[in-house]
Amino acid sequence: MTKLEQDILQIENMICIIRGQKVMQDSDLARLYGVETKVLNRQVKRNLNRFPADFMFQLTEEEMQNLRCQFGTSSSDYGGRRYNPFVFSENGVAMLSSVLSSERAIEINIAIMRTFTKLRSFLAMESSLNERMGKLEVNSTKLFKTVFTKLDSLEEQIIPRLSPNRKKIGLKNEK
């Protein structure tokens, strides 16, 4: 596995869905960019006008608890924090590249954007497959309905011709 593939896999594991958006936590992004979380957040606060609510938002206590349960992180992962973490949507992550302009930030931003694109293509492919499976199910239901209708009509034609004294085959239902 190449370094890029390892980075993308690591990034995929950092993306979670909160409030219906795919987001990444400030601490995960700081780790990727090689800076402290407080440095990343300080740069964001200095440029708040670049981060509207659909780019970045702060987690509520309930969302933090749900995230801990989802990932099995201990409270020590958030230990020492005075504030709940910020999370960044895909657009927010893209905007970070204009706030953090180191070479590392640029490389990581490119990898993150590729990961979000890959996830979008997987979701589109999954949606397409679900649609195709639905159509296949409808078509097979119609086909079976036709087959059973034909079998029923054949049974109606054949059974009256059979001798009533014929020996029946199969298991006897003894009560």
C-alpha cells in the first residue's frame, strides 16, 4: 500500500456524519496537518468570516457523547479541552487550506479532498446499485407471477383428466 493510500484510508476513518453532514474533527485535522488543535482553532477564529455554519460548527454535549460511543474513545481524548470540538465539512476543510498555508497543510488538504470525492463516488455507486436491484426485483416478481399463472392454468387443465382412483404420491398427512 502506498503512502497516499495509507493517508486516504486514515482520513476515511476520521470522517463521520453529524447533523447529516460528513465532517472531520478539529483534533483529527490538527494531527494530520502537524499542528496543535489550539493553533488550528486560533487560525480559524482569526478568519471566522471564511467559515459559515455549513463549513464548520461546534459539537453539542450530546453530539460529543454520541461520538465517544460511536468510536469508543475515552473522555481522556478530549481531556484538557475547555470547549467542545469544532467539526469541519468538506467545504470547511477546503477553506482550511487558505488559513493554514504550510506545505504539509496543502498535501493533506489534497488527500482529504480526494477522500471526500472517493466517498461521494461510492455513495453514487451504491445508490445506482440499489436502483438497479429494485428494478430487478420488480421484473422478477412479474416473471414469477406469470409463471405461476401459467402453472395454475395447466393444473386446471390436467387435474380434471386424472383418474379419481389414481395412487397419490408424496407424504401422507397423518393426524
